[in-house]
Amino acid sequence: MCCVAELEDVLVNEYDAELCCLPDVPRNIGSDVTVFCCLIAFYQLYSIESLLARFKHSGNRVVIYCFDCWDVPTVLYSRRRLLRDLVRPSLRIEQLVDRLCLPFRSVCSSLKPEHRALARHVPLGVDATLVNGYNSDRPISVLAYGRQPPNLVRAIAIAMNDPASPLIFHHTDHFTVGGINDRLLHRMHFWKLAQSSRIAITYDAKVTSPHRVPISIVGQRFYESLAAGCALAGRRPTTDEADELLDWPDAVIELPDDPAEVVAALIDLSSDTRGLSAIRERNVEETRARHDWRQRIARMLDDQPQG
């Protein structure tokens, strides 16, 4: 996941950190340092438990940030882990980490009290320095990156990508690729697309990927599109967190369900140059002030009580 690498880049560049990737992690890093561990999903903890135990028992502070954290309760309270904790109490989560940072409050609330004491709610973020969100030269009318409602994107593509249309719709999920072979170039391409787009289609991941994401979330694509200065159009997440994280006017413009009505709404919005300019400036300002990884990292690492 490229967004994980971008968080790691901020840690390296802003905190003079040393990046260590499996399997090339030193067995001994001394003591009295902070070991910051980025996980995509919590089940990955199994592969590094012994390593974290060594770091923790050597007098270091261990902080974990888990992106797709909805599997935390499943992992912590599985029969396998409960039995293993009885047999090897030295590998209990309380013995491995000092702080478990989770981006979704509902997951924090689902933990038992002893684990809730370790947890800190820290929403996802973005490195806003990677993109020119104030760019006004935006030839792409609508950007739909990744998983989106198939019936909607097909209707938009047919309407906007007709050679006779003055509009351009860019969607990346109608072909299959094996993987990304150059993370840096891929993300440069992504950010260039985003800052060249007037509108970004953004739906709650629970709508677009219910088989993968079981809860409503303010996902990565929201923050990325906001940082790029796009107007967000789609479906606002139903989680209560959306009310505090996306609390300014037109942060997410709700689209109707009918594909034909969606197309009409996007065409109207795309032609509103003055309105899009105001939305762009507000989205970028809010993201840089509140949702950059630098603010998130400060929250992960500080020792002040959190509300």
C-alpha cells in the first residue's frame, strides 16, 4: 500500500528515523528509542511478535499504527491467540507494545478494557506536500480512482468519454494488473492525476467494498482527494467520525442513486468554475491544517492524555 510507504517517508524525513523492512531488521537497536511499526492489517503482528518483544524488553518504546485495523478484535480474541497467551504470556499484546494507534474509533471501542488502555484513536492522514492542491489547471473533469460503484462509473464513462463530449472521465479500475512495479512513479502519476481533476468520486468503502471493509470509514481516498484540491462527490461515510473529520461545507457532495441523475449532477458541478474554486481552496486548507500525517504522528507519539 503506497499510503503506508508515504507515512514511513514522513517519519524518515521529519523525525530522522531509520527505515527497517523485514527481513533486514537489526536484532539489537540499543535502548531508549521509539520503534514505530506500520501495519497494513493487524494479523501481520504474528510475524514480528518476537522482534517487538526483544525491542520492548531492551527498554524501547514500541508504537504500532495499523491502517486496515478492523481485524484487531478478531485477532486479539481468537481462540488461537487466547490459548497462546496462556502458554506464552511474554507475547501478550500488553508485553509487546506501549501504544496501539487505530484509525477508526469503532474499533477502539470494541476492545476490552485492558486493550483499550493501549489504544489511541488516530484517523488516517495524508502527506499534503506531495501534491499541488491549489492548481487551477484541471483538464480532467472527474477522477474515479480504485473501487467505485460499477453501474455509476460505466454511466459516467459512456457520457463523458464520448469523443463528442468536452469532458474527460478517468477511471483506473476497468482493467486488471498484477501489481505496482515502481511505487514512486506510480504515486507521482496518481498525485498528478488528482491535482489535474476537478471532481473526485469518493464513496464509503463499506459501499464499494463490503466484502473487504465491514465498517463505515473515512478512508484514505477522502484525504488524498481533499489534499489534491478536488471536490469530493459520492457518498459521505455514515460513521459518526465523518461529522468531526469532514465538518466543513461541501466536504462531500452527495450524489443520487440513479446513474443518469449522477451524470447530470456531475456535469453541472464540473461546469461551476467559481464554486469548484471555492471548494478547492477550502478542502486544501482544511486538509493541510488538520489531516496531514505530521499532525497525526504528533498525536501518535505524544504522552498527553487523549479525549
